[in-house]
Amino acid sequence: MLGGVKYILPDSATVLNVIDSTTVEDRLARLERQVSEAWEEVLGERDIPHDTDYWELGHGAMRAMRILEIIRSKTGVELPISVLYEASTIQRLARAVLAEAKVPFSRLVLLKSGSSEKPPLFIVSGIGAIVLELFPTARAMTYSGPVYALQPRGLNDGERPHESCEEMAAHYVEVIRQVQPSGPYFLSGYSIGGYVAIEMARLLEAENEQVPFLGLLDSHPFEAVWPFHIWLGFMLQYPLATIWRTITGSLKAREQRSKRPAREVAEISSNSSSAPLDSARWTSAPLSRQSRMRWILHSLQRFTIRYLNPRNPSFARRTSYYTSGLPPNLQRTFENGLVLVAEYRPQYWDKEMVLFKSRLGDHAQCDPMKVWPKYFPRLEVRLVPGNHRNMLHGTNAVALAKEVSDILSTLSPA
């Protein structure tokens, strides 16, 4: 369900416009093969059952986007990213392609329905503005209230992106009041979304509203606000750590590839040898030597990020999170998000909040607890499985959902 509107995925010819004399069954069978090929190419698996739920495989939103990109190249049909809320199997995704499923855009996305007697949980999306990545966590929550995600301006054609985290927060407060006019409010945000959730809480409490829950899902402070000695120590070890991860990752990928059938290895190599660095991240194939060197050189640019003007056109490309090849509006919104991260300056706030900190952290950032207590002295830390990127995937998402649900259930008892 998206913004309260469900997809209608056709099951019979009565709702289809069938071209020529091709039967619905033949077209659907062909589309299922094409969708299945897209899944296999991105996930590096064979013979995936057509009723397998994508989210139960433990993969994230970036691979889901890559699947939709390949489907578009094979069929000419461009589906909205959010189609995977409902059409999360090969069978249902093929029907969505057949129907060329569309859905109205909504700033507020319903990830999980729930009791209207419970306060909703609002989650601000991360830097990539991909609310789809929040779906596995929301779906696994046992909290009985509804769960919504918020997505920023800029995703629609001709729409101006937000100019600051504070502006985004003010906009989102207006949005959530449309479904919940008064508190208590439960707020959270993933990554940069945590910055925005903090500013939303400030605005709401300034209006005498209660915000009993404010959760930061692995939100890290940008390095410009790190104390200098912490920044210097991190920068001195970062290049060596990056090179070591690259070497060990390459050896592990080579070992995994050696265990695959020769035909499969050849197919993956031919599909990815000339792919750009960011496309390679979406697949199971190892990076080429040239891509690894570009990645290392890109990592070394971190020494300059702290002192660069975020409004410089080259700034986004120099950051450790930069990804290219996204759909145009999403790419623009993502790059704008990188600027907002760099420009945000946290202000001291003596209020209770919870940091759901990934156990493995983010290799591109220092431990957030070396910085956040200076600004948020009442910050409680709860460790959750995974790293910054995969904490929202598979069993990690289930564990995170349990931690959040347990807290919300105590704040809103039956």
C-alpha cells in the first residue's frame, strides 16, 4: 500500500488490453521469464521459485532498483520503485509489468497498517530518499500502530528539493499533521533522516506537543562537526583500512567465484567487466582491477571533504556515499541529500532519544558516540545486528524491528 492506495495487479484478461492475437497467458509467461532473468542477474542465483518473496531473501532496496532497471531494458516498461511493496514475487511483478502498474505519488508512504487507536510511527527516509529500504523493518514490527515513511521533495518532475534539514523538518511536520493532528508523536529517521527527525521533534515540542519517542536509526554525525583530534586519527587509518578491505573483499569474491559453475562465472564476468563502479555494487560480481583502483583513489579524497564547500558542484561525487546511475529525479534528490548532510549543524538538546547503532558500524564514519553525547547528553544506545547498509535487510531488519517495537509498546500500552 502506498499513500493509502493499493496496486491492482491483474489476474485475468478482463482488465487487460491485449495486443495482437497473443494470449494473456503467453505474454505473462514470457514476462515471468524476463523478470526471473532480471532477479537471477542481480541476485547471482538460479532457479528462484516464482512465488518467492523478494524481501524474505534478505536483499535491500538498491538491488531491487537494479532489478527494475533491467526489467525496463527488457520490456520497455518503467515501473515505480514502490511497486515492490505489493509485487514482491516474480509472478506478481510480471503481472505489474503486464498492467504497467502506476500509483499516485505521496509524500507520506504507509509501510504497515495498524490500529487507529495507536499513535503512528513516522520514519524519515535516508540520504537516498528510497523509502523502499525501510519496508522490511516496518513489515517486521510487532507494534500494533501504523508505520509511515516520509520522502523528500525533488522526486517529482520540476519539484524543488529541500534547501536544508530544518526546512525538510518543517515540511514533514505539516505532512504528518494531516494524518495525526496532535500528539503524542513517535518519530524516527534512518541515517540523515535522524537529523530531520530531531528537528521535527524540536518544532513539535515548541508547539507544546509531546514526542515520547525519537529514534535515530544509525545516524552518524558528518565529519565537519567531529572534534579535530577524532577526525585526524580517523583519517590517518582510513586509507590503509580501505585498501585492506579491498584486498580481503577481492580474495573472498574470487573464492566464491571459484565455487560457481564455469558457465555462471563467464556470464557474470561478461555482464560486469565493463560496468561502472556503482553498477558493480548492485550485483554479486567482484570489482575489476581498474574499478578497485578508482575506489581507492576516491577514498583518499576523504581528506578534503571536511573543508570543501558543500555547494561546490563536485562535492557530492567526492563523498564516500556517492552513487551514480539512479533514475534522474532520484539522483538529483540523492545528491542534494549529500549537501544537506554536510551543511547540517546539530544543536544541543537535552531530551531523551534512542540511537539504534549497528554493531559493525559504518567504515566511512567514526563511532557516532564519540560525537553525539556532546550535543545529546540523554542519548540511549541500543546495539542492533549488521552494518550501516545492511541493518535494514533480512534478519537484521527483524532484530531492529523488535527493538523499536518493544519500546513503542511500553510507551503505548494496550
